[in-house]
Amino acid sequence: MDPTSPQMACFEAGIKFGSLYHQFAGTPVSPDSADSLAAAMEDAIENQPHCESVSVAVRKEPLRAAIAESGADYTELTGRFLDVSMTIGYEGCVVETSMAMADGYPLMQVDSVGTSAR
């Protein structure tokens, strides 16, 4: 049995989250570089097929706290510093996804599956 369009759209969302997280995890980040890093992440993921939009926000207060604890001028990027949302479109199906902290873990999830207005 071939996967349905909604299943393929969800699969594509998973691919994009895996790429986003594992490509950028560990990148040195500071409050001064956070916005440009977020923009680079958005641009990189939007290049992938079926990606309609990506929004990446670096949570600067937790970032500042981690830097203050370490005594350095930067820290490594991890999921605890990111809020991400993506819209994936695949053959008339639209999947809305997000990543945010839940119980100390960066949870990536499908928020809704619907049809395109196009």
C-alpha cells in the first residue's frame, strides 16, 4: 500500500526537523549571533522540497542564563534554546508542525494536518 499524501507530508516534516536539529545542534551561539543563526536555519530548511515556511526563534533568556553559568561568551545550540514552526505542503495536504520545550525535552510534533486552499 502506498503512503497517503498526509502521511508523506508528515514524513517530509520529520525529515526537515531531523535536518534542522542535527545540522545545527552544537553550533556556537551567543545573544549577538542568535538572530543571524535563526535566519540561516530558516533559509537552509526552506531550500528543501515541500517546505512552505519555517520560523525559528532563539530563546534568548535561557541562552543568556546558560552563558552566564558557563562563564564563556557563547554556548552550544541545543533544542532548549529553540522555538520552531514549519508548514509543509505535499500534493494538496498541508501539515503544521512545531518544536518547543516540553518537560525539559525539545518536542517536535505535528500540530495539524489539512488540505491546501490552493
